Amino acid sequence: MDDLFPETRERLSLSSGAVLLGGFARAEAQALLHAVEIITQQAPFRHYRVAGGGRMAAAMTACGDYGWVSDGQGYRYVRTDPLTGRPWPALPSLFLALAGRAARAAGYEGFVPQCGLINRYAPGAGMGLHQDRDERIMEAPVVSVSLGLSAFFQWGGAQRQDTCRKVLLHHGDVVVWGGPSRSHFHGVLPVRSAQTGTGLECRYNLTFRVVD
């Protein structure tokens, strides 16, 4: 059963090296959202263009030593925000601490991210199946935090055609993947509008990565 109630989902293995930590960040959610607000005052959300000229459904920004961008030159990490011409805002200590704790809980010691990507999904927005392969070092895991509206996370395999598992991610859930699962395909089905008890009308996703 993929759609389990949050209180039964404290730890759910998705595949070798990938784990869902249900509600792991819930107690810190308001502080995380406040940090997002401060970051986006310095580096506003924007919709990047993808290969083929289409617009990404999720709005994005970043913090840390690197941010991820997509433009006519392709997908890549850069140290300067192309929208403002300034370095990306620093990773808040709250983000660093949460990412390290979540990685450790999933079996990955010593995780110190260089980049925090922030995606905002309005109702109807999603993200197609993809691999995270733009990082120059692939040994470190990815730590992904969900806030706000729930959404179905698609977890696939090493090949795009592999069967996908659908897991409903709730406010405060954290997914960590690395090791044999580091290059697995994953995505987010279009977010549905719903009452969450959080007062949020969208979904925020924070993902923490080591770039180089």
C-alpha cells in the first residue's frame, strides 16, 4: 500500500539506498518556511526554460555555494544567480542541520550540502521523470524535504522504462537517496489543491546536494 497514513510511515524503504522518513521535518516546518521566505526576498522564484523551449511547471530558486539553472546553454550549477547577478543566499544553519540529520538517519554520515534547491509547486504543477546527474560528484546522497500540499512522488529505477512506485508525500516528510539509488529516475505528479491544516496553498520542496 503506497498511500500510508503519516503516523505509520516513520521509515519506509523505497529501494536499496533510498528511504522515506515520514514526518521527519514536521516539527521544524514553520522555521523552514520562514527561512524560504527570507531566501526568496534575495533570490526570487522563477520559471526556467527547459530543452525544447517549454517552461518548467515548478518555480525555482536556490541557496548555498551553488544554484541550479536551465537556459539556452543547458542544465548546470552556477555560483551566481543569473537573475540578480549576485551570489546565491547562504544556506541557513537550519537547512544544514536538518540535511545532515536526515542523511545520517538514512545511513549516510558526514553529509554537508553545498546547494539547497527550492521548488514551489502550485496546484496542477508537477515534474516529469528525471535523474539527478548534473552534480560533479555522485557519491553523496540527495536529501529532499516536502512542505505544504501533499503530492505523489514517483520513484523509478535506473532506466526510464522501469516500473515506478507512487508514494504520497505529506507536509514534513523527507526522502533521502544515494548509493545504488543515486541515479534512479523520479518525479512528482501534478499537485492537487487540498486542505492540509498548514494554511499553505502550494507545495514546497527543498533538496540538498553536494555539487563538487
